[in-house]
Amino acid sequence: MIGRLRGKLLAKHPPLLVLEVQGVGYEVEAPMTTFYKLPELEADVSLYTHLIVREDAHLLFGFASERERALFRSLLKVNGVGARTALAILSGMDADQFAACVQGGDLAQLTRIPGIGKKTAERLIVEMRDRLKDWELAAKISAATREDGGAPDPVADAVSALIALGYKPHEASRHVHAVAGTGMSSETLIREALKNVARASGA
């Protein structure tokens, strides 16, 4: 899995951009919310990425923030919503606007997005309402466990890893903090948290 790319921006033709990383040019599709934040050509840029592997292609999607990527991944779990639709949603509004639409049941705003009809909008509201609660909580947990304005934090990384494995954000946070100690790496925290869960399950 390619989770992040950092390199020189060679081309940007929405929704496609080309990022050169150590001599390799990666074609990346990105929502307009990310394109608005891109620098000029030839400038360095860092993107969070999500790779989709199909029989006929490997598709790489890029996002300006982990928050956007997390929402994209959550949208892919909605019945009938594929990568193109998820990209269209993130191009039509940012993550906070989408969350507000879902929580407020705003069908009119959602159906203004190209390709989103009434039935799809209704499905998004029904299926994403509960998921957004976990998604927003995960963002708060991640922010709360970073002590120096965004620098990598082992606890935050371990919590995020457990969430990615399917644990609820509050469960992931509880399991990690139960084993957290000074100087422990994220890998050690993840391993010890999972061992602790296994022991508790077998008890």
C-alpha cells in the first residue's frame, strides 16, 4: 500500500496530477479540494494517498490531508459509491461541509453534486451518519495525541492503525493507552495492544 508521496509537481490537469518521486512519475487522481491547495508546477508537494488495485489498473488517489483521505475511505464503504463518486463528492464540498450535510439531512445540497441523485444522497445520509461519528471522533483522538503541532506521535499512529484494523476509535484509544509507555514506538504499541486484546478475549 502506498500511503504517502512527496515529490515535485510536474503536471495538474483535474482530476489528474503527476508527481515525480525520485525519478518516477506517479499519476494521481485528486479531488478539487486538494487541487485548490496545490502549489505551482515544479514545486515540492506532499500528498496522502489511497491505492485501489483492479484487474485492469492500479489507481492512485491523492489528498491534501489525512482527514480528506479518511472521508474518501469511509465513502467507499457506502453501498453503490465507488471511487469516482467519492472523488466527485470531495470535489463538490470539503469534509466539514459534507459532514454538516449528512448530519443535517440536507438532500438538496448533496444532489447539487454532479452524479449524485436523490437515491444516492439518501443512502449517503443513512449510511454515513453513524460512520461520521466515529470518523470525527478518530480525528479528535489523533489531534489530541499529537503534542507538537503535527509531528509524528507513536500513540496517535498506533490508535490510527487499530482503527484501520476495524476497532472503534474509543476502543482503539483505550487499548493503546492501556499499554503505552515512555519511549515505545508505534510498532511496539500496536503489537502490545493486540496482544493485550488477545489475552483479554481468551480470558
